Amino acid sequence: PTVYAFAGMVVAKKSGEQYFWSSAIGCIVLCFVLKLTACIVQQKFIGQLFGGSLRVQKNVGVHKPFIRAIGIILDKPGLSRDKCMILCGGPDWPTSVLAGIMRISLTQCLKGTCPVVAVVIPLCLTGSLMTRKNDAMYSKLSEVMLLLSGMVSVGFWVGMAWAVQDAFDNHYGELTAPKREFLELDWLDYRTDIIGKRATVAWADVPALLRYVYVGGAFSLTLTVHFVLWRSKLCFTVVD
């Protein structure tokens, strides 16, 4: 979102006062198009391209109930409220890439992302209006737009949490039930868990000499940091 405000500042400053509003509107359109373009690239050329790897699917957790709940929401056809909340309130990069990994329809995702313009508009205007801070009215409008963008963003975040919880309430059995398509991923989780338990080294099993090294190193590092903070004049000097 910070990019939208920065773009508004740059475009408005380059355009001058004469073309202030036309440049602000152009910046809004540009940022909205860039947002959709980023979603296309992230979903089709990153998520979908690398989503066939079992390692990627395991690390993302496509077989976990939380991600499966998001998948159920995004896979619904049409422009539903819950889908819009996920696509507009979720982090840009993970949401689009995750949609690609789960093979969600790109068209449906773009439709659900369109309401993000409710955040793009006030943020772009915030940056544009900040370039005219010498004018009291524009300065106040900039603050209002910033507050509005924050309120809309929080609304998307709350709606996203609500949508996921609603999916759990309505599809809990489906989300937690084992599925044949996730058999290999469940096996990889089981294998990782067993290896982790077998390879764990307890503190009591560490040789005494190594314990002294670890503890001494931690103590020395802590002491050094505090010495630099409390006696910085003894550690640094001005070089001409």
C-alpha cells in the first residue's frame, strides 16, 4: 500500500498544480492496473509454475485445514464477499501465489481483487494531496484520505478473518478429513516429524565442553553489545 501513496506523490509533483487532479486520477488507474498485473504474474508465472512441486506444496501447507479453508473460499464461482475479503485483505504476494499453487481460476481471482480499488483510491490521493501541504484544505484532505485508507484496510482484514472462521464453522469436517490427493504430503509431514524426533539433541546430551563454549559465547556477545551501548565513546572516535 505504501507504493500507492508514493506513486501519488511522484506523479502529482511531476505534473504540477495545473494538472493536479487529472494526474491524481491517472495515478489511481495506473496503480490499479499494476495491482492486477502483479496478481496475474504472481499467480500464473510463480504460483502455478512452481506449485506442482511436492516440496513447495508441503512448505505452503496446501493440505492443512487453514489453507484448505482459503481454497474453499477462493474456489467459489462469482464475486462473493468472502472471496473479496481474502483477495483484498490478504498480503499481495502470498495470496496470489497461493491461488496459483491451488490452481484457482485467474479470472475469478481478478474479479475478487477489483474491490481493492477502495484502498488504492484513498492511498493515491493521500500521496497526491501531500504535495500541496502548503494549502490547509489539501493538507487536511490528505489526513482524511490516510485515515480512510486505514479504515478500509482494517475492514478487509477483519472480513478476511471472519471469512476463514465462517469456512471452518461450515466445513470443519471436510477441512480436517484426510484426502487421497494429499496422501503424499501427509506422508512427508509424518516423515519430517519422525526425523525431527529422532534427530533432536537434548541439552543434557551435549558434551560439557560444548556447553561451556555456548554459554561463554552468549555471555560474551551480550556483554559486548552492552559495553558498546553504555561506553560508545570508548569504542568509536571521529576520523577526519
